[in-house]
Amino acid sequence: MVIVLQPSTFDSNLYVNPKCKPSPVLIPVIDLTESDAKTQIVKACEEFGFFKVINHGVRPDLLSQLEQEAIKFFALPHSLKDKASPPDPFGYGTKRIGPNGDVGWLEYILLNANLCLGSHKTTAVFRHTPAIFREAVEEYMKEMKRMSSKVLEMVEEELKIEPKEKLSHLVKVKESDSCLRMNHYPEKEKTPVKKEIGFGEHTDPQLISLLRSNDSEGLQICVKDGTWVDVTPDHSSFFVLVGDTLQVMTNGRFKSVKHRVVTSTKRSRISMIYFAGPPLSEKIAPLSCLVPKQDDCLYNEFTWSQYKLSAYKTKLGDYRLGLFEKR
Ligand code: GA4
């Protein structure tokens, strides 16, 4: 099943491209090697909960290799891919997203960042693919761990967060509950191509997400005034998204960004998103160094495991933080 969007729900006049003028929304592009990167990151997290990263240090050949291997996986016959299905939550999935009736125009693989902790479905993903696929996934996950810690370290420095590494250690430790999603939005056969929902609007529950895609468009983010804007794809860069957990820890100073994917191109879209999450037992609450007065805390404390459990009871587009807000 697919959901057809009415043209009025799309605002295709707003095209996000920092190099293309006039452009009403400028997505920050942050060079991680620049000295003021940390200041720019914090500004972007406050304004959009979203930014693009260049000079990230991930080998371009690792990116293309992983993409090629993912394409080969998705090209396998359904009879083989189905051995890793349905995702529980890890494994191979098609159209269904999560356990509560959401659907999208895609197929995907969801993997635990600690591959050895994945379910037997994870093993099934790699059963009919060359060893090089699993090796590329492992190396990519290490790189994503490094990049997510680096971005959070920069946030810590800029916001003078105490105790040191309060945020970054959450995604660095081996108990971190992070995962990797590889999405394949198949190309459209019919012309004219209709805009359909590839992946419905939602925010990510974790701390931050790192997204990379091929050069097919489709990603949109929702900006402060509620407008949806297209994000110009860039296969060599990463997009960073603030998740619900970072919104809570910054007491709402950073907002988790609502995003979605619409499929409108003839070309298939491949995207990879690393969701950097804290350990399951970690207590999540606004950081006291950012909220000196307890009365100003907007959220009640919860563990990441509690938040995940409650997220899996929601529909994709639900506002999940509502349950944990102080009234
Ligand atoms: C959204 C972000 C990640 O893709 C994800 C998704 C997860 C899933 O696909 O299993 C969820 C969704 C996501 C949030 C609400 C629940 C759980 C589908 C869904 C309806 C892997 C995640 O961590 O949360």
C-alpha cells in the first residue's frame, strides 16, 4: 500500500541548496576541520536540528563500497531476502515500518550496531552476501561511532557541558544502543511520476542520526514555521539530525527535527542512517549544567530502555516525547 499525497501538502518552491540563490532556507554546511565548527554546530542544532557535514574524514571508497554491496543485497531474489524477514526489529523489511501499521514505499535492512548482538535475522542478512558486505558494515559502524562522538564532543565544548564527555561517552561505550538502517526506495516505473510517501514524517528517538544517501532526492525536513523543505542530496556528505534524546538532555534548546522521504524521482534512492543511541540502562534527563533550577526542567527522567519501549508502542508520526513532559 502506498499513500498518495495531495499536491497542496508539498511545497516544492522551497528548495534547499546553499549554493543556489534565491533560497529561502539555508541549511548550514559545517566543515568539521574548521576552528569554529563547534559554534556553528550548536547554532544549527538550535535553529534546525539539522545540518550538513563536509570534511568528515570517512574514506570515500568505503562509502561507495558499502553502497554497492547494499545495492547487490537489495537485488537478491525475494526468496533469499525473506529469510531475514520480518524485522524483529532487526533484519530485512519491506513496506512495513515498525509494529503499528506504518507503511512506506521502500525495502530496508535494520542492524544492531553491535552486530554480534543482532538477532538471527541479522545473520540471515549476511548469509547470501560476500564477506566484504559485513566487513564494510563493520568498518562503517566504527566510523559512525567516531563521527557521532566527535559531533557530541563539539557540542559539549561549545555548551561547556559538565561533567566532561557527558554526551559523547553515551555513544562511545560498547553498551551504546545504536543501529544502522539501509533503505532502498525503488525507482518508479510509471511516468509521470507521482509523489508518494517513501518514509513518513517522524523524529528519531536517539541522540543524533547520521544520514548519507546517493544523489537521489527525496529527503525533506520540517522547519520552525512548519514548512517542509527539500534537502538537496549530496552523496559525499553526511546530514546530522538531532534526535529526541538530545532534545531532552538540552532541555529543549535543541529540537529533534521532523523529517520524511518523498519518492518522486525515476531514480532509486539508497540511504544509510546511523542512529547513535545511549546504553539501555542510561538515565535520560535535562543536564543540570544547562538547567540550574530543577523547576525549569521540561522533562521527567526516564531510561533509554523505557523510551524505546514506549516508542515501539507509537505510530511513526506520533509525538513521542509528550509522555515524558512535565505538566
Ligand atoms: C524511527 C527512527 C529509526 O528508523 C528507527 C525506527 C523504528 C523502526 O523502524 O523499527 C520505529 C521508529 C524509528 C520510531 C517509532 C517506532 C519504532 C518504527 C516505529 C513505528 C529504527 C528507530 O529507532 O525509531
